[in-house]
Amino acid sequence: MAELVFFSGTMDCGKSTLALQMDHNHRARGRGGLIFTRLDRAGEAVLSSRLGLATGAIEVTDAMDLWDVVVAHRTGGHRVDYVICDEAQFYTPTQVEQLARLVDDMEVDVFAFGITADFRPQLFPGSRRLIELADRVQVPQVEALCWCGRRATHNARIVDGVMVVEGEQVVVGDTSGTAAGEVEYEVLCRRHFMRRMNSRAARAAALSADVLPLELAACALPAPGDDPHGG
């Protein structure tokens, strides 16, 4: 039975590496497939991993009908047993519905990989539709880590070293020279995301004699007149 599976997590949790591994495993068993991606950090029409692995892919655009692409390949005599969809958060809800139709009407396995929420944090439209329609939603086994060592749960946008929570939803990561300044992304645990405490801010706070240690600053101080010993 074909399935629509959504592998979802933060940046740096190995989604693209897993996508490349799954493509390799299926091809090694004689299955034919297609790889789709959109706005990969390495450029157009490529699926790349931060480990340095990469392969060619079909670049998805808003106007592309993924059902039609698969039908065209099959009618051209090519096997399409499965589809790998990387950066699926950037797909339109309609394209996600096309992927679901490939599973239901053509028995094509669809493996989608993407980030659930953006830097604000709000669900990407494509990710929301995948959560609504997927047979399974899985979290990759490799955990991304916040600078503090806790499991990272949120994607933070950093502009000129400062974490921001407003702006356009889609700005490709690890870029510079944009109108918004130097744009980077960093994964944070919920605690430090809510405090707007990215790694650079944490380093600056640690060097300041006027700032309490991070964990001490988080503790509630006793009210005046309270007896800390309960007497």
C-alpha cells in the first residue's frame, strides 16, 4: 500500500540527508522515482545536505502540477514508484493535494521532508496541509540541538546578529546582502526562543557584569518580607 509520509522537524535534524538515503535505498532495490525540491540552500534544481551530499532534482514552482509531472514521466516510459519531496514546506496546499492523489490513484509512495513552522513561529501552508493529509507524520531520529544543549524545537531568524520575529515568511537561509541585512537561521529550544536568546545574545550576556547568569535570571526572587526558611 502506497503512503504519504511527512518527515518534519527543525533545521539541522537531517531531513535532507534522510531524503537522499531513502532515494538511494529505493533505487538500490530497482524502484524508479522522482526527486522534487524548492529553494534549496545550494541553488536551483538540487537536493543538498549540510553534510555535503547532493543530487539533481526537479525545481518546484507555484504553477507546477506535480500530478502532471508524474503522469508525463510514466507515459514517457519511465517508472515512477515513489516521489521524494524536499523543502515541502514551500509547496502550495494544492500541490500537497496533488501528492495525496498520486498515492491514492496511482499507488505512488510519497516521502515529503520539511520544516513545520517558520521563524515567528507559524505553520507553513504546505506543512499544514501535509499534516492534515499525511498517512503518517514522523520526526527524524537525529535531534537538532540549541546552543544550550537542549533539544531544538524552533527555527529562529537572525538579522545582523539579532533574532527577529517579524518579516516575510520565506527568506532563504545563510544569505547576505539582502535589504534586511545579513540573514541567518539558528535552531533554539523553546525556552531560549521565547526569550529571544540566540547564541550571540547569550555570549554577550555572559560577558556583561551587569547581567545575572542566565539560569539565575530565570528564577523568581522572594518577595520583600518573605522568610526563605519558612519561619
